[in-house]
Amino acid sequence: MENPDMAAYANIQPSVMASVDILRQNLQALTQILDSQQQMLDRQQDWLQHSLVSFKMPKMTRDDDPEVCIEAFECHALMTRLDKGYWASQLGALVVGKAQAAYRTLSRDDARDYEHVKEAILYRLEIDPEHYHRLFRAKKGPDEKQPWVLLQLL
């Protein structure tokens, strides 16, 4: 015959093992949640560190030439070593007027791509080679037929 203490122990052991398995699963889930939150915190701190540098650049005004502002932004971003992944969002925060409207109409995916943002802004403001042809023709008067005079005017 079996020892009565062993029979009781045999009945308790499966329930204890089930409890241990449940605790192990809960601990793994909590560890995954904690790791995920730590990664999000690291990304937020990285974003804040990079975006604080770019906020030192002044916002574009309605009187500013958008193309010049974009070039200045690019130079500033390169000099401050701003990660290119942040360029689109930072440029979007600095532009105003039609340029801001162009940025706001982009999808989330397009708004993350700096080259796409830049292209959309310039397109909305109708800044393309034809824009420069119009400027050239507007500057070219009857007295300025010599190319170097036109070049100096531009």
C-alpha cells in the first residue's frame, strides 16, 4: 500500500507546477512589456536630444524665400549632425503658409521622407526650373541685353 503522505504530495505537485508555469509566463510577459517600454523611452530620449538642437533654428516667416530657408535648414541640420530621419518632421515644424499646408497634406509615411517633403513644398510653391525662367524673363529688360549684366541682377 502507498504511503498516505506520498499520495497527498502527488496530488499537490501538479497544481504547484501549474502555478509555477503561470508565474513563469507572467514574468516573461512583464519582462517583454518592460523591455518594450524601455525601448520606447530610449527612442523618445533620442528624439528629444536631436530635436532640441534643431529647434534653435528660427521658424520661416511669410517674407522669407522658402528655397533659401530649406537650404539653410539643410546646412544647419548637417552642421549639427541631426539624424536624417528627423529632417522631415523638423522642416515641417519650421515652415509656414503654403509650405506648411503642403506638409500637412502629406500622408504619415510621406511626411517622414525628407526628400518627399521638400519636393512637395517646392511643388506647392511652384518653385521649379520654369519659376527661374519667369524670374529671368522678368529681370531681362530692353537695356540688359548683355548676359553679365543680367547675371549681376540675379
